[in-house]
Amino acid sequence: MLVDHHCHLDFPQLEADRAGILRRAKAANVGVMVTIATRVHQLPKLLAICEAHDNIYCSVGTHPHNADEPEERGILADEIVRLTAHPKVVAIGEAGLDYFYKKASPEGQAEGFRTHIEAARRTGLPLEIHTRDADQDTIAILEQAHASGGPFPAILHCYTGGPELAARAVELGLYVSFTGVLTFKKNDALREIARAVPLDRLLVETDAPYLAPEPYRGKTNEPSYVAHTAAMLAKVKGVSQDDIARITTDNFFRLFTKVKRPSETESASA
């Protein structure tokens, strides 16, 4: 079984053919999906999807692009923690820093990042961290948070940073997750980073509808395509595809403690 711990099933690109997308995910042996929040106030829309499917869960949080929006910036950790009481809410985020698009101020993004870290620490739920072109500031916030409050569960999702951030994150107890970007032909540097991440800290995801892997690059991504990223990760790590599926799935359930692990019988009939 494979797991797609980071997709966006509520986005318009996936909404129109959701039944087909879920059918293809099942055929690809993707047993669990987590659809990720980008705005706290849109959680009801995610919950409607999750409550209709036993194997779909969600997060709660504010994407760094939306950190300065009036409805999102004032949200406190207390509110995020309160919303995690729902059994289908199994993660925090995505939150973090994005200096590539600059859709929100660095100050607003950092404030939101720290709020979500606090929520992850208080709930024990993993924080899905979005970081792009912000390696040094991400390291600084992570190290300060660990020094002041201790460890918290987290993932560097859709990893595209440099080797220093990945190595420091692993030292701090975080997981590192790879998308279809790992399969891109000219991305040897990212494959070298993946090679250095310990097997027990690796995850795979799609970030669908974005970043479809080869051979679907440029098309709409979907959870079934996580199998292609897993296949590349297996090649990079020198293990079988069955091994990488088992390893990354075991890592997921170790980190996402609220998610019930389906039995083989349940997976086959889902």
C-alpha cells in the first residue's frame, strides 16, 4: 500500500472528476489520502470530502500564501487546536515560508508558521511545512522552536530545498517528503538529497493537482501518480518498489497517529 499524505482534493482541477480520481488511486494501491488545508476557514469543505470516504483525512491550517488574509492572520493556536478535535483532522498546516511568489509578507508568514508549530506541539499532530526559497529562515525558525519549546512532529513537504535544510531537519526529528519533482530528468541534485535522507524519515506525496511526475509532467497531478515518485525514490535508495512502499507507509502511520491503518482486506474492498 502507498499513501498520499499531501494532496488537494478540494481544488477545482480535481473536483470535477473526483470519483474517477479515487477509482484510479485505488487501482494504484493508494490506500490513504490526506487532503491539505490552505485556509482554516475552509475546513468544512475538506471535512465534507473526508466524511464521505473512510480512507480520506485532512489537515487544518493556513498556507503561507494566505498568511496576510484578514480571515486567516488573526487565527490563534487555540482555534487550530480546537478544530483538531474532529476525528478526520489528522495534521496541521500547511504552513511555513514561501519567498518565491511573495504573496504574503515574510513577517505574516513567520507569525503563522510559529502559530502552527505551537498547534502541532500541543496536539501531537504532524505539521505539514511548506518552504520555498527560504531555507535559512526555515532553519532558524525550526531551531528556535526546538530550543524554546522542544520537539514537535513535522514534515518538510514537497522538498525542493538544499542539502543543509534537509540534513538539519532530520537532526531535529523531522521527516522529508518528495513529490513528482524527484522524477524530473534534470533534477539530479534533488535525487542526491533524497539519497542522503535516512529511510525511516522518508515520505512520498503528490501535492496534486500540481507537480505531476514523469511521464505525466505538465498534466494535472492526482493521487494515483504517487506510485511514480515512489518508484523513483526506490531507485535512488537502491531498494525495491515493494520495500519503498512498505517503508514510506510505515513512516506515515508512525507520524500520523490519528489515522487508522486499514487491513489488507479493508484496502482491497475500499
